[in-house]
Amino acid sequence: MGRITVIGTGFEEKQLTLEAVELLQSGAKALLHTGRCGCAEWLARRGIPFETLDELYEQCEDFDEHARLAAEAVCRAAEAGDVVYGVFDVRDLSVSALLELRSDASVVPGPPTEGALMAYAGDSVQLLEASDWENYVLSPARSALVRELDSRELAAEVKLKLMEVYPEESETLVWIGGGLARTPLYNLDRLKGYDHRTCALAPAINDLTQLERFDVERFEKVVEVLCAPGGCPWDRQQTHASLRQYIVEEAYEVVDAIDEGDPDHLYDELGDMLYQVVLHAEIGRRHGEFDMRDVATAISRKLIRRHSHIFGGDTAQNADEVEALWNRNKMKERGEKTASEFMRDVSRSMPAAMRAAKVLKRRDQATNRAETEREALDALRQAVSKLDGADERDVGELMLRAAAFARARGVEPELALNAATDRLIDRFAEAEKR
């Protein structure tokens, strides 16, 4: 079994490094990813035999398959002796596939194809393959450098993806036809001379007022600016305690938007809720308590732990089994050994009717038996019969039994009571008109 050495050749002959030249002249078999490069011309002029993998392009459905077949071809060639495998850039997918098959392969980097644009990229840059544009996860906080824009059609697809994040008027730098062009992003697909060397750089957007769309990272930055010295006086003076009422209010407004069935109103209210979450995280960060990453980490770990039928060895065939498994995992996490501990764990800050419904549900889960509608109605009637001279305890029992009856009927008591209250207001409004 021969040695395998991967070299980055660049696109043009003059981009060959001295180390690459030495390896190509070493007597090892020269195998090129494609013959459409300056390296092939250099080898041909010197009479150094070489082979290419160009024929693979016609056999493959996608780039992943091409990478796999190319890696396998290099390994087969190495069965007969040492191989020097030349690629434009050692970040090629076939190199990753090759290293999975032959972890002992050596890699000699050459010039990056996007080197001419790196000087403009700044400290933070996302390196992206044009052929993989559908999988981009972009952030305007970082420059986006897109490699191998080899056609106008591909440039158009990439342009649309970039404009989801970067302003369409933002200046984009393009290395095309051996020179640097500057063009608005919306014009990225209207240049001349696209080939495998073409690269484009969409610079990071640091001016928040210039952004047309925001991701969570940029939204965090907005809140950070508001809370910074010289920022908004109201935001700067907030504490976890002072925001308590607002997060409750925003939660109810989200519920109202859901009930309305208006998607535009819903995402607006969800934004208000997100603001509360991010503001709490920023307050925590400023006081050295926690930050947004801690929040995201906590919920991610919780979801993984409690979805043990997905991330672990448990099974759940339907939503009811999932819920039961979730509650079991939750009790285990909190060290709760009894059903009463689990019931007592329901937040007292909830509206009373909502809390009652949740506690009743946990009771039913603990006993593995739901109260029938008849049983709930009989208990409700018994509570009504005690209302003569009733005190707070008796009234509370009546309301609890009403919540239990609602649950037995498949009705959410909190929603039912709110709806009844709305009808009362409507009736009063009608009476006022008369």
C-alpha cells in the first residue's frame, strides 16, 4: 500500500508551491481531481505522466457522491504505489472523504482560491461553497465568502440566499476574470466571466440600522446596545424582578394572538416575548450570572434528557406516552419520589384555573385513572349543596370541582372562564346600547 499525499494546486500554474512541485517530480503517481487546471499544463510540458478524475463528473448525481467516488479512486491507485493527489483547494469534499478512508494521508495546503478577497473579509468570516448554498446558515455579523461561483445561474441562487440576510444594496466584492469587481449584491449574477475561480465576499454589516432582516444573534446585539452605558435609561435600570409583570403580560398577549389566528400578529407578539427572554439574559450577563448561551444550553439539554425516546433508549408510540415519559424524566431530574411532590411542583404563579387543571392532570397520571364526567358532576353538585353559609374554603372547593368537571368534559377551564367573561362584557355592551 503506497503513501497518499494531497496537494493544493490552485487554479493556475503560477500558484503551484515549491513543495507541490517537489512532490509532483518525486516519481509518485500524479492523480488530478480535474485536468482543467494549470497544474495539468505544467505536468504536460515537462512530460510527467498524470491521470485525472474528470470522467467521474458524468457518473455522479451530486457532489457528495462525486467526493466518495474520487476518494475511492485515489485509494485504489495507492494500492500500486505512492500517489500525489492534486486538488484546487485542500478543503475539497473529496479530501474529507479520502481522509475518512485513509487517515494516514498527508495534506499539503496550497493557495486558497479566495485568497484575493481574504484581506477584505475582516476578523470574522464564513467560508461557503457555492454548490452547497441551500445549507447556508448565515449571520450578518460575519462576512460571507462564497467560493466557486462557476455560473450565472449559480450566482443568482447564491444572491437570493445572501439577500435574506445582507441588504441588497450592500457592496459585494467579486474576484472574477482574474480581477476584483465591486458591485451591489443585487447585481451579483449580472457580471461577465464566471468560472470555477470566481469568489464573492458579502462584508459583515455592523450598522444595525442598515439591516433589513435580523437573526437572534443580531437581535441580542440590539438589546446589548440598549443596556450598555449611554443606552436606553429604561432598559438599563431593569432587573429580573422589575420585568416580572411584563413577561406575564407578553405571554398572555401571545395567547390572544394565537386565538385570533393572525400569523402577523402572532410573530409580532412572539418578538415581544423574545425581547423579554433576551433582556433577562443580558441583565444576567452584565451581573455575571448567565448569558443567552446558558439559556440555550439549558433548554437544549433539558429537551434531550426528557425526549429519551429520541435521544435515549426509551420508546413512546403516541403523544400520551411521550407526555408520561416526559413527566417521569422530570420527576427523576428533580429527585421527586411521590405524586404529591410532582403535583406541588406546579407553579403557584399560574392563574388559579390553569394551575388547578394542571394539578388535576398530574393526579390522574399518578393514579393512572381519569375522573369520569359523571363522577366530576356528582362532586360538583355536592360542592354546590354546601354553599349556604359558604366560606372561602367552600367557594374554593366549588371552583376546584368546576375545574375538574371542565377537564372531564375536555374543556380547558382557563379558556372557558375567559370566554364566559368576554360574553358578559358583550352582553353588558349590548344592554348599554339599548
